[in-house]
Amino acid sequence: MTTLRPFQNADVPQLWQTWKAHFEAAGMAVELTLAAFEQAIVDRLFFDPRRLLVASKEARLVGFAHWMVLPEQTERAVIAAVCVRPGEDAAAVGEQLIAACEAAASAAGCSVILGGNDPRFLTGYAGLSPLGPGEGIADADRVATAWFMQHAYSPAHRIGRYSLALAQFRPPLDRSQMQLRRTAAVSHETMLPTDPRTAAALAHADLERFTAQSRGGQRLAWATFHLSTPEAQVFPTSQAILADWGCDVEDDPQAAATRFTIGGALQQLQQLGVRRVEAVASDGQPDRAVMLRSLRFNLDGEGTVFSKRL
């Protein structure tokens, strides 16, 4: 018989093994150490052991689900991860865990619960293999997708996951880019988050802001990347996440300043030893997907963030 209980410190090795078994059964490669897994999940300042539910059978951990309330959105909760060891009763365990998360979130005053990690949720899972920046419940994870669908969750939005190998990267070259090369330059600085939740969720990453400025000092555009800190290595130091970008030029046809900024940043990251960059774009951000494709990012996969009213 399967029983559910809150997380205990001694569970960490079996949680890690369950995580690996679940995703590897879905054909998703897991490059993650026990230490990195622990730092990414249970070492967060906002980690609440009562919200990581463990399923055990005959004293053996067979599954877990981790839910949390979204920052500054106390009416909304998210099941950031649900993993079950493959077996005959895996479906029943997965559905049992989701139902328990729903009940706990409802008791905490939440009226909506989401399934799947989105970078904007600041869960601390960003970069954690094989989830990457966060694409909701990956299409490849068919068993978890089925659990949410069977529990009457609806797709809230789709997220595409993109990647770029910097060894093959060449910056865009057209008339606007040539003009910007003559009149602007891209610099970068390390940022320190001022929001406590952001700082805690991204404690395993260095935040680097790249900014394009004209010779006269006018800011044209900016881009923010997350780089893995060598001490944590929740994700490899040879990888980076393109987290966000923006433009300060009102009249910028074809987003030339933004492409120039991101292109310049990618060249500098290559010099710093970064070999691969990942990014995501949801179906509600068509301009973001267009930007990534214009920079020769490849679509690696897609996923869904599910939603249900409690």
C-alpha cells in the first residue's frame, strides 16, 4: 500500500534517484549530481518541507511532488515537479500525489493550481537537468502530462525550449547591424537581485546584464543571462540561459538594437567559455520566438503549463 507523508531530510538520496528514474524512463537524459539536486530544491530559503510530498511503499520512496505558492500571487500555487519511479502502479501514485497537492493548496487558501515549471514562477528549478529554463510539463514526459489531463487540468499556455551552440554562432549581418557596429558597443556587468525571492530562487546562478550603448551614452537595448555559479553547478558552467531582454529605442525596425545586443552578448559569452545557450518562449510571446529564430536558435522541444481551479 502506498502512503503519503511530508519530506524528511533522509529522503534526499531517494528523491534524486526517483527524479532520475522518472525522466530517464521518459527518454530525457539527466545530468545531475546529488549535491546539485539538494542545492536546487531543499536548500532554498523559501523551501517548506510540508509542501514536498513523498509517496512510499514498504519503506521505499516511490514518488514525490513539490508544490509551492507563487511569489506575490498567494491565490495561485504550482506543482513544480511530480516524479514517480516506473512500475505497475506508477499512474496511481502520480495521480495520488497530484490530488494531495491540490488538497494542500486549497487548504492554504489557493484558488488556482498550475502544473509545470515556468521561469516566471521563480521556483528555484531553473536550469535543473533535464528541465532547463522551464518549459512546463515537457511533451516528452507523457506520463506526467496524462496525470494532469486525467485530473481535469486545462492547458494554460505552451512553452517552446530553444538552444544555440555557440561554436556555430555567427552574429546577424545586414545593413542595420553594420551601422550599429560602427556606432555602438555592448558591455556587461554582474547584477545582484534586490527582490528576496528572486535572489533565493536564482542563488545557483550569476545574473549578467549586457547593455548596448551608443557612442553618446544612450542605452539602446539590454539582455540578461543566467550563468551557472561554479560552486553550485546546478547546471553546467559551459551553459547559460538567456532569461530576458528589452529595447529602449522607440523606432527600431526589425528589433535591430535587440539583435545587436544579444548577438554581442553571445560572442562575449563564448570568450568566457560558454558553449551552449538555452531560452524559452511561450505561445503568448510570439515576438520572443521570432527573435530567437532570427538568431539561429533551434527549437529543441515544447511543453505545457496546466491550470485548474480549485
